[in-house]
Amino acid sequence: AVVLCAYLEMGSVDLRDRSVIELGAGTGLLGIVATLLGARVTITDRVAALEFLESNVQANLPSELRPRAVVKELTWGKDLDNFPPGEFDFILGADIVYLEETFAELLQTLEHLCTEQTVILLSCRIRYERDHKFLKMLGGRFSVYEVHYDSSKDVHIYKAQRGSRKDDF
């Protein structure tokens, strides 16, 4: 999350007044930073993480920005109708590619949330063969390429979009 936050803070992406969803938020750091950078953010995770996420948002966002960050339950592949397709300009995920048994549901969720204009940014370490497998699965459904690599932390950031568009955002 720290590497993707730093990437966003470098100004590589303009999030001002953009609609963003963070998947598998954990502590919510990425969603909080996106909110501080001017986005309207839906910070998601499974139900067990929501209370902790909500307390982090309350503790780390100034009161005037809190309405721009909404914590919401999202279990990949389930109840996707609660998230209309095309609602988000950006989908963010930090270190969410690690359980192979969740790959199909994660891909289903990404496909549901995306339109041609949606930009997916995922940061991850490539530790195991399964990580390559996920990137190959992602590449089968989206145009995917690496936009940043932090060698000190061995973290890659990948951009994915529907179709074969490669224009800057």
C-alpha cells in the first residue's frame, strides 16, 4: 500500500474529484491517501474488517473530508449489484493478489466494476508462480502493463484497462 500511495502522491495520477474504489482495503491506508488527494473513495473489505477500517478513516481524515470516504462491505464475487458498473473511475488494490482461491472472484469483481474508461491500479510483490498466474488471467481480460517498480521494496504497480487502450490518464 505504501508504494502505491507514494506513486499516487508523485502526481502520476490525478485523483481530484474522481470516483475511486479500493478493494481489500485492510487498514484503509490507500483509500485514506486517495481521499486526501481529492478523490471520492469507497473503501471496501469483508465484513470482519469494516469496524477497524471505519475507525481508521475517522482517526486519519480531517472531519471536512470524511464525507468523501465511505466504508462499505465487499466480498469479491458476491452482492456485486450493490456496486453499479461504471460508478468508479479508478479501482485500487494493494497486495490483494495472494490467495489463489480468490483469483476468479477478484477477476469477476473487476470485470463487473469496469467500463472502458475505468483504470485499475494494482500493487503487488511477485513472490510465487501463482502471482504470475493471476497476472496472466488478468491479461486475458484486460490490457495490463507495469507502470512502476520500486526495487527497494520489490513491489510492482500494474495498470489494467478493458480493451487495448494505452492512453495516459
